[in-house]
Amino acid sequence: MKAKEAECLAAIRAARKSGISQMTYLKELLYLANVYTCEGKFSEAKPVFEDVIKSAEKQFGKNSKNLLTPLSNYGYMLKMQGKLKESEAIVKRMRQITDSQ
């Protein structure tokens, strides 16, 4: 496990214990997903991104602008893997959210 990954996991564990806000917790998870993506650990990043997106949808609604960053990062990861159709679907969803604001 690389240093940034270990640091992020430790921060997430500490955050859970300290009773931080859901938004802060989601930001920490998003950071972890981004670390995995940067390390090329796409199979580890995918479920974390999906969890962040699902949790944000529950907390803020499916058309919340709070979904734009996790969706963008997830779409970027998909593009890095050559999964262009999936990435394009994410971009389309982001446009719909932006247009609904």
C-alpha cells in the first residue's frame, strides 16, 4: 500500500470515529477513489466512486450539483480505461444536472 493510500484510509477511519459530516466523509472517500485512479488501481477505485455517487444521490438528490465532481472524476477514470461509451454517458448525465440548475 502506498503512502497516500494509507494516509487516506487512516483519515477515513478517523473521520468515521469522530462523527464528521456526511459531506466531509464523502469528500474523503472521493479522495481515496482518486488516489486509486492515479495509481492505476481501477478495480479498487470503481466501487468507491459508485459508493460516493450513490450516497450523494441519497443525501442531495439525483440532480444535485454536488454530484458533478464525483461524476466527473468517475468519468475520467472510465476514459482512462478506454471505456468511452460509459464515460460519455457520465458526461451526458452531468450536462443534464447542469441544465436542471
